[in-house]
Amino acid sequence: MRKGLTILGALFIIIIVFSETLLPWLARETLQTRMNERLSTTDAQVAVDSSPGFLFMLGQVQQMHAVAHQAKVGNVYFREISLSGENMRLNVGDLLQAGKVALKSADKLVLKGVVDEENLQEALTRKLDKVENVQVSITPERVSVTANTKLLGRIVDIELEGNIIEDSGSLYFQMTHLAFKNSRIGTAKLGELFGNIQLAPPGRLPMGLQISDVQQTDGAVVITAARDNVE
């Protein structure tokens, strides 16, 4: 009898230690690893909490907050991405056996991302073929871009204006104005040469989130991906 109680007590202690220390650590480390992989960064930091701790054994994370810097989504780097979740339910088997984060459901998931002028400048430099000296200015009203390129044997200046938009989960630079200076072309027809520029295709955010809102501010673009009652 006493031996049986001792064994039960030891098992109880093991379960408490496992649920209060090892499972939270495993959930945090796995989430960090997956965010680093998905966002091509190395500095993702994740905090998870459930009280009491045995809820982790059921795969429930009551609160989760993560942040990553210089995180890549598609063709653009974000200065910062933060991800918050409430009452998330994970597949414990996948977490323990394969080190995977399989989200079954969540009461709330919110991702906020910031793309600044330098981030957008780098993305447009990569996307625009044979264009150099790209400079970007972001305001709530518009995104202004200047650059130069070689056209018909001479260097010409390019002026682009537009906005950052979301369309079907993709992130685009949508042009509203395109003009060439120091050339005989003058103002080109919208989209004739470059068209709208895709910065990030759908399906590149963590946890299966899709971009749902884009807001331009002075010097940066704020992207939101939010879902309530995720199933």
C-alpha cells in the first residue's frame, strides 16, 4: 500500500514538473523555431502561458505573444512582426512527436507587421529590373518612389506614386502614377511598363493567417492579419 502511494506520488510530481516546466518550454521553443523558419529570421522571441500548467498537456495555450525583427514575408522584409494569441489549442501529439505547431483552434489571433521606407526600398530595388538609386517616401496619402534607369541609351529619372494594398491575401504596391523625366517618353500610361508590384503572396504568414488590413503612416506601412474564433 505504502509502496503504491509512493509510486503514485512520484508520478504526480513528474506530471507536475512536466506540465509546469517542460511542456511550456517545448511549446515556446517549437513556436520560436517555426517562426524563425517561416519568416527567415533568427531573433523570434515567444512567450506562452497557461494556468494551471496542466492545460499545456491538453494542448491549450491561454496567452501567447511573439515578436520578430527583420522578418521576411514574400519579397519584403518587415522591420517588426508581432503575433498574439488567446486560448489557442494545439495538437499535443504533433508538438511532442514531430516538433510541429499544428493549430486546432483559437479564440483570437492577431498579427501586426511594420514595413518602413528602407524595407520597401530594398523590396522595390529587387523587384524592378535594371532600376537603380531607388528612394521611397511613405505618407498616409501615398507612397512616392524615385529611381533612375537606362532607357534608349540614356539615363532617365523615374517617378512612381501609389499605395500599398491587400488583394486576396497578397500585398501589392499599386501604382497610381508613373512618369519619366529627361526623356522623350514623358508620362507613361499606367501599368504599361511595370504594372502593380506584388510584394508578398498569400500563405506566407505564421499560423495560416492572411493579411486583412493595410494602413499607411508617416514613414511606414502597418499590416494587420487578425482572426477571431479560428477553427
